[in-house]
Amino acid sequence: MTTIGTPMLWGFFALIVFTMLAIDLMIQGRRDEYGMSVKQAAAWSIIWVSISLTFNAGLWWYLANTTGREVATEQSVAFLTGYLIEKALAVDNLFVWLMLFNYFAVPPSLQRRVLVYGVLGAIILRTLMIFGGSWLIAQFDWLLYVFGAFLVFTGIKMFFGGDEQANTADNPLIKWLQRRLRVTNTLENEHFLVKHNGLWYATPLFLTLVMVELSDVIFALDSIPAIFAVTTDPFIVLTSNLFAILGLRAMYFLLVGMAEKFALLKYGLAAILLFIGLKMTMVDFIHIPVAISLGVVALILVTTLVASVWINRKNH
């Protein structure tokens, strides 16, 4: 696997991730009956985005002094593109989390606990999937075409799929877990497992956590191949992906009260997946620079959000 990642860069990145996680767990993780306010979520979201952009600026400076400005600019734009793609696709995932919390009647104070473990699990799973994907692509470069075709299929399905995700009560995995596990009828404070009369029971909070982790794996099947369309460098893919994930808790609470304002979001995400998928499948015929990819993704997102806000105001 060809990568710009040196031991120093990997070590510096790991230090930042561990520091950010510690801050997220110790400061944001304080128990609160009402979870995180919109103002707090907005402030923390700005902090996480600022740290990510600062890392990217530092990466550009390091590469500019070691490999030249051309390579530095190319890799920095690739990082920003991957980061933006992951953030955009994560929004759809957050809406799924919102539906899960509503279905299991999880209050905001306990949502934060689930999100802590959800983000930690996502980091571990994404890391394994990215290194596995990088190795596979290095061995079988034709997999990029497979990834591209998969993204095109997913984009079309998302565009015409309606609101299938809303039927949480009909989810087969939830039904399977409820049949196979002893599950309490109510939440047991912040416990995932409890013991009654010598028998262990799972709580609805545990089922919520399982579904949150599963939803992240499903969405990673879209977002990770999409970033591989931008670059196959595992350092850029992993750093852009994890930096986007680390701010998900704050981003979730920011979006909780705004879900209905983004009615057209799924169409924008579908367009992004279609664009990235077509780019991957036609890479031998048409070369689209990373900077143009970044511009297209940003334009689709901005257009979708502006159109959603305009339609929402018009209807009200």
C-alpha cells in the first residue's frame, strides 16, 4: 500500500484522536437530564470541524516541506473531500439513530451513553474496514470498479427508495433479537444488561446500541468506497474518516431538532453517491481531478440544503 503516512504522522494522528476522545468522554460525557443543548452541540461541532481543518493545514505544511507543494495540495484536497463526503453521508446515519432512539424511547440523558459507545465502536470498525479495503485494492485493483458499481446502485436505490428506513418496528434484526434474548420491558437507567432472579436480561438500551453499531457498518459500506474513489492512500482515507466520525455526538444533538428541515437531503446524498460511483467506474476513460470532485460534492450539498430550507419556509 502506497501511503504518505510516516511513523511520525501516524503517531501524531493517534495522539490527536486519543486526546479528542478523552475530551469527548470527560467533558461532554457529564450526565445531564436533557442531554446536550443545541447551543452546546453547535459549539462542539465548530470545535471538531476546526480541529480537523487545523490538522489538514498542518498536514499540508508538513508535506509542502518534505515532498513539495504539489503533493501537499493534492493530499490536502483529498483529505477535505473525504472528510466532506463522510460528514454528508453521516447525516443520513444520524437520522436513523434518531428514529432508533424514538422507537426505544431512550431519553437524551441516556442517548449520550449509547453515542459514546457507538462512536468508539465506529472508530474500531472503520479502522479495520479501511485497512482491509486498502489491502484488497492493492492486491485487486479491479475492486474499484465493483465499489463504483455498488455506489451507483446504492445512489439509485436511495433516490427512489422512499422512506423505508422509517419502519423501525418492522426491522427483522430487532425482531430477531427480541425473540432470542431476554429483554426487559423498560429501561434500567444506563445499564445495557441487568440481572433479575439469577438471570441476565438485555435492556432496550442494549438493543439500541446494537442497532446503532449495525447502522454505522451499513453506512460505512457506502462512505468508505466513496472515499476510495478520491484516494486509495490509507492514511488520508482513515484520517478524513475518523475526524468526521469524532464529532458525530455533537452533530447528532445539533440535528435532532432540525430533521424535518432537510427533506431533500436524501436526494443530495444519492446524487453524491451516483457521482462518486460513476467516477470510479469511468476512471480509465475520464480523469476527474480531486479538486473538481470536492467542488461537485460541496455544490450538491449546498444546493440540497438551500433548496430544503426554501421548501420548508414555503410550506410554513
